[in-house]
Amino acid sequence: MNKQLSFSSPIDELLDRLYAQSASQNEAMEWYFTARAQEGALDWKTMDAHTTQFLSDKLVALDRNKAEFCYQVCRSLGARRIVEAGTSFGVSTLFLAAAVRDNVRAGGGEGVVITTEHEPNKAKAARANFAEAGLAQWIDLREGDLRQTLSDLTEAVDFMLVDIWTPMALPALELVAHRLREGAVVICDNTKQFRFAYQDYFAFVNDPRNKLRTMTLPFEGGLEFSVRCG
């Protein structure tokens, strides 16, 4: 069994607590989406008011092994400028910010994780988690619709994590794609489990004009690993 990645006591304790909270919500999540699907009321291309309200207190955290993988990739890239689409309570953001912090400490320079969250209550909770972990200085949390919050990127991006409601995955990538430096990596979650909902996303990453090479890694649900080539 692989040893779990460890940072420091404040971060590790916070992550343990957040992942425990996320796990405690799994049964309710499964019940809700199963019930909506059986009713014929579930549409993966939209998020109605009922679903928005249900998810308002749900962490929907990126699986820990996936988050640790993102940390390792960011360290190997020496990533100093990261974009995340879908903050929620900021669990995966902590891994990304720790990678930026460690890269800057190792090689100097500056670094930031630009992350975006639409729900005000989740953004508030995420900010509290960033402060508790001592990583707030590495994070630029932008609150609102990502089609606005990610529209003004001007510098090269080393790494992007897409972990958001599927209809927003392609709009997020489209906003960032022209800023990806050569060799940059884009990770997108659950692309095997919800492949039908990612059809437009796959069309984009497989279009040669966008200069991406992609493969689906065998994590649970699938994890899309795309590299900017040229």
C-alpha cells in the first residue's frame, strides 16, 4: 500500500477532517442522484435550483489519491502558476497550494493558485480552510461565474485542474488553453465515469488545433491527463 502524502501537522489534520466530512456525505450524495435519475429529473448538462441547494454544503472533494497525484505532478513540473476550476471547500486547492509553496521554496520566484468558486458559502468556507492551513498567501480565490473570473488571465499557466460540474469543464479549459505553456498539464476528473457528459470536452482536447495530447488514467472514475505539446 502506498504511503499517504504528509505535509505538516496543521495541513494534515485539516485534510483528515475535511476528507472525513466528505466521506460522511457520500451516502446522501448517492441517494440523491440515484433518486433524481429514477425520477427522470437528472440532466448532467444543467444544474437546477434543487441540485444547487442540495450541493450547497457538500464538499465533493477530489479523491485523496487523485489530489496527491496532482501535487506530485505539480512538483515535477516546478509549477508556479496553477489554475483550478471548482474550489468547493478548497480541499484539492490545499494540495495545489502546497505544491506551489514547495516549488517556490526550492527554486525561488513567485507562485499562485488561481481558483474559482460560484457559491458564496463555499468560498467563505474555503477561505477559512486556506487560513487554517497557513496556505492563503499562495491562493487567489475568485468568487463568481468562472466565465468571468477566469477571463483575464495574462501569464503562462503550468498546470490546470478541472473538477467542476461537467457543463462548465469545457468553458473553463477554453479560457485557459491559450495560456498553457508548452509542457503544461491539464487534469480533469471523472472523465471515464461521465464520459457521455464530457463529449464536448473530449472534442476539444482531441482537436489537433488545440495542441493537446490526452489519455485517461485508470483512477476510479477516470482521470484525464492532457499535455500541451507546442
